[in-house]
Amino acid sequence: MLPDTADEFNGVMLLYIIFGRKMIAAALSAAVLITAAAVASGSIMSESVAASASVSWGLSFPEDGGTPSGSADAASLKNLGAVYTGDTGKKRIYLTFDSGYENGYTAHILDVLKKHNAHGTFFLVGNYIKTSPELVKRMANEGHTVGNHTMTHPDMSALSGEKFCSELQQLESLYKETTGQEMKKFYRPPQGKYSEENLQSAKELGYTTVLWSLAYADWNNDSQPTKDDAFKKLIPRIHSGAIVLLHSTSKTNSEILDELLTRWEELGYSFGDISELTVSDSENSA
């Protein structure tokens, strides 16, 4: 209803000015509080996202024969129960093989390792253990380590909590059913993808997460590197404490492994056991 007289109109305008200013002030105050809350919430969310952000492990080689830099530094990884090299002051090499499935080469790889008295670590997935139980038993019986590469080979950086733990624990159970032995607590994330939360969860399950400091493009069966291409990467880049990642599915790796190990031995290197790399709680608290 509109005011009928000038006096009524002026009275209404006065009330509007008085209370309107209060309403505007209140609205501004509310806006400030909402903005502050949003900023604080955004900050907390950013920190949460950063803490659980996905990392794809990668390496940079500043010089041949030197220790490469990784996507995270060794000290930070160690605090989370993870490693990517051994002792960089010792000419030791740690041989690791990622095995998603059997491609006909593992028996020969095991023969070569026996010839060189070298212990390897085979990071297996559920499909491998189910389809190649005799090879898995041979690995264990000949003193090699079978490591946990998860049950189904997912992007583990996208998992957390119970789903993350289940991937590791299911494989542990399958390995024990197959071999009668407990799985040793070494874990490698599929595709090198992880989050800090992942590493902490693995650590709480008793695992040392094992990344790598030397690898090359050997995984594509339709485009295998030549022997020369492999040696151009693997010989000059070898370094003290190297954790080498090779795929047991690679035809090239099967063909060059004997000569590769011989050439590394001629450079003065010996082969270490993955057990030397276990990260204990006492080390982290030291």
C-alpha cells in the first residue's frame, strides 16, 4: 500500500534510510563472514587435496653413473616407509621385475639369476599367481622375493582406506594359499602411481614401498626395444644402490639379461637382496 500524503511518504523514507542502512551493514557483515569461511574451507580443502594428491613416479638423470632425482626426495619417502634407491655409497644393484602376467620368459630369467647367484624381487598381481602357481613356487624356493603389486593392478592413488588395504591383503592371502608361505612386506604401486596417504597406509600394514631408480621402455610387447637401445639406457645409467625395474614380460629383457648382468659385474657391481632395503619404524624415529 502506497503512502497517501507527503508527510507519510517522508516518514516511510526516513524509516527506510534508518533500517535500510542497518540491513545493508548486516548484509555486508554476513558477506564478510561467508567469504572468510569460504576461504578457510578452501584452504583446508586445498591442504587435504594436496596431502592425498596423485603422484606418478618419474626420474631425472643429471649425469651418467649418478643417482637420479625422483618425483620425491629420498628423505621424504623414507618417512613414509618408501625407498627408490639403496645405499648410494655401495656398488650394489637390486633387481626387481614387475609381472602382470606370464609371457613365457620367466623360467629363463630365473635360470639367469641362478647363474649369477643373484636374488631378484618379483612384484606380482593376482592374475599371475592364479595362472602361474608353479613359477611362483619356484621363485620362492630359489630364494627370490615375491612382492605385492596388488590384487587387480588398479590406480592405487585413487583408492584409500579399506579399498586400498584390500588390494594388498587379498594378494597376501592368495600367495599364502599358493605357496604356504607368508608374503614378504614389499609393495610396488602399479604404474608408479601413489599418494602420500597410500604410502602411509602401506607403512601401517608393515610394508616398505619400493619404487625404482633405473628403468626403460620395455613394457610394450608390440614395440620391444632392440638390444642396443636397451644397453644405451641400462649401462651408462647404472649407479650405486640402484633399484632396477625390468618387466618379466619383455622378450628383450629375457634375451639380454645374462649379458647385462655380466657387464654390470665387470663394472664392479654386486647384486643385493631387497631385504636390505626394509624401512623400519626405528629408522624413521632416529
